Amino acid sequence: MLVDSPSEARAETAPAPPRRLGIRTIGLVVSVAVLLLVFLASIAIGAKSMSLGQVWHGLFHDSGTYGDVVVGERLARSLLGLLVGAALGLSGAVLQALTRNPLADPGLLGINLGASSAVVTAISFFGVTSLSGYVWFAFLGASLVGVLLYLLGGARGATPVRLALAGTAISAALYGYLQAVMIMDGAALNKMRFWTVGSLASANMETIRQVLPFLAIGTVLALGLARPLNAMAMGDDTARALGAHLTRTRALSMAAATLLCGAATAACGPIVFVGLMVPHVVRSFTGPDMRWILPYAAVLSPVLLLGADVVGRIVARPSELQVGIVTAVIGAPVFILLVRRRKVAQL
């Protein structure tokens, strides 16, 4: 189990000098500018590519051909990618801080599988066929796994290791259930194939409207937990001495991660590795200070997700690869590299 020690966290969370704060601020501004460019590229690139000028005209002036394509199709897809990317990045950063494990993310702890299992149940046993129906079942499944993870992890006595072990056990059980239902019910398998790979292709404004309240609440919760999570990184005893309420912080962290990951998975299916890679990379240049990790993760995770979506449209023209496939192809070797680097660092 790869867990940061309290002594390491205490040494690295010392206040940064003013020069470093200025560099971090400039870096965050540059990251926002990069996100804007990737967002515009996501609107411009598709089966029918457009220039940035045409995109701008379609957004604000034209109600004809370009306006229909931009506003009616690609704008919703790009907005959903932005929101989902930010949610996955924030939830991954919170879970990594909560478990003190830099390789933790919602997928590894079973929250994604909870949403997927609930959708399979909805399709196979309740005959749900619409995306609007998937949203609520997926969110319910993610929420139940979040609560179960917290209870199995020890509730008031929860520790990073117990939470990680509970997540592993839940993931194994849900994966078995998911495969069993899909094998026994061919109709469920056919309907689930597209959803389970993770895709932004079915995005629309109605889906965004349904998940936006959950994403907003989860984002506010996550950003508000930066200071208590910093205290917890120094160890439970030190955190108590600094006035942090450990049980409340753990419960609110699980709630934030569940809201963010559940809503994101409900909207476009399980997308892996975004919540793992981005917070880990961000930590390499911000240090472990959650006051910087969370904003950077919220900005750079959509850059990765939207960039992967654009790559998926380009490499398989005139068809496209779902964004979940692209992030998995990118994420698997990165995950291996992170594990190897962590092992080398501990030698």
C-alpha cells in the first residue's frame, strides 16, 4: 500500500515563499487559458471541422448551419466534458488525500463500479432505456457505494488503509455482480456496451441540467475541505491538535467524492484514470498543499478529458473512439510508470 507518511507531509506542507506563490498563480492562469483553447478545439473539431472564427460566429451570431452544429451538438458535448473532467479531477484529489494514497481514485475504490452496477440493474430488472433514467440509478449506485465504503472503512475510526481495503473488496464484489447480470441478460449487455466504455457523444443540455446541482454541491464541498485535508495529511494526532474534526472531514470528503464521481459517471459512463493521473501530476509541481492541488486538478482534468475526446474523433474518422477508451489507453502506461517511480523513490 502506497501511503504518504505524516513526517513527509509535515515537511512538504510548510508555507510556500511569496515567489513560489506567484509562480503557482501564474501557472493556474496559464492552465485556465489552455483549458479555454482545448474547449474551443473540442467545439471546432469533428466530422465537419470548423475554424475558430466559425466557432465564434456560430456561438454568438449565426443561427444557420454553423450555429446548429456548434450550439445544438458540440457545445453540450464540450460543456459536459468540462464539467465531468473537473468532477473526476476533484474527486480523485480528495480521495488521494483522504486515503493518503497517491494512487487512489474513484475507479479503484469502487464508486464507478457502483454506478455501473446500478445502471445494469435498472436495464435488466426495471426496463430503463433512457439516459435520463440512467442518471438517477447511476447516482444512487455511486452514493450507496460511498456510504458502504465509509462504513466498512470504519466510520468514526476510518483509516486510509481500511478505506483502501474496503474499496478493493467492494470493487471485486461489484465486478462479479456486473458480469453475472450482463452474461445472463443479453439485452442488458447490448444496451450497456456503449455506456460502460465512457462517452461524451450522447451529451445534451438536459443531461447537464440534471447533474449540474450535484456537481456544484460536490465542488463546493471539495474546495472547502482543502485546509482540514492538509491537517489530516500530517497524521491524526497532529490534525486534532490543529483543530481538525477527523470524523466530519472524512464524512464530508466521502460525500464530495461520491457526489462528483456519481454525477460524472451517471452523465457519461465510467471514465477511468483521469482522477488518478491529473492530481498525481499536479502534486509534482504544487506539492501536497490541497489549496493548490484542488484548483489545478479542477482545471487540468478537463484539459485531459476534452483533449482525449478530440483525439478520439481524429484517429478514427469518419467514426470516433469513445473518450473512455482513449483515457484508458493513455492512463494504463502512466499508471504503471507512477507505480514504478513510487517504488524507486521508496528504495
